[in-house]
Amino acid sequence: MNLLSDLNQILGTLGLPIETGVFSGVPPNEYLVITPLTDTFEVFADNRPHHEIQEARLSLFIKGNYIARKNQVVKVLLAADFTITERRYIGHEDDTGYHHYVIDVAKEYTVKEE
């Protein structure tokens, strides 16, 4: 598995539309956009990577009060053993009417030799 597929699977249970990179089409009143950030080899043994840390940013866009949905997303992520590295309110987009809130996540994966 990888971070994007794990996030889509876990967050898909919330009933929110999710896309990667940018939302295509007409956006609904609330949706998530996943932006991949980094893939790093943090742990080395015998000069070969054995673990990889993958990170992504989740951008929650919502019209109306965002707090309950934000808390729901955080709860699901923590229950699935994701590390939350940052949470931040970006602001209200006056031209679209959306509140924009980001949650940065990281997860460790074992590197498998092929």
C-alpha cells in the first residue's frame, strides 16, 4: 500500500468527495483534496533503506462551520495510526465561500525489495 491509497480508503468512509491535487468539476459544499508532499528514507541499515516516510496535505474545503467535520477527519486518521504533523486554518475564501483547513499527515511504510 501507499499513502494515497490508504488515505482514500480511510477517508472514503466519511462520505466526503476526495480528489488528488485539485478538485475537478463543480465542487460540492464540502470536499477534500489530497496533495502528496514528500517520500523520504528515514531509516537506513547496511546502506539500504528499510523504511519510508510518506507525507501528504489534506485540504478540507467546507461552506459553513468546518469544526465538526475537521474533528471527524482527525479522529479517523488517528484511529488508523496516521501521524498528524500539522493542523492549520488557512482562511475563508471570500470569492468561493469556502473555509480552508489543512491537516498534514505522515505514515511509515516498510520498503520491500523486489
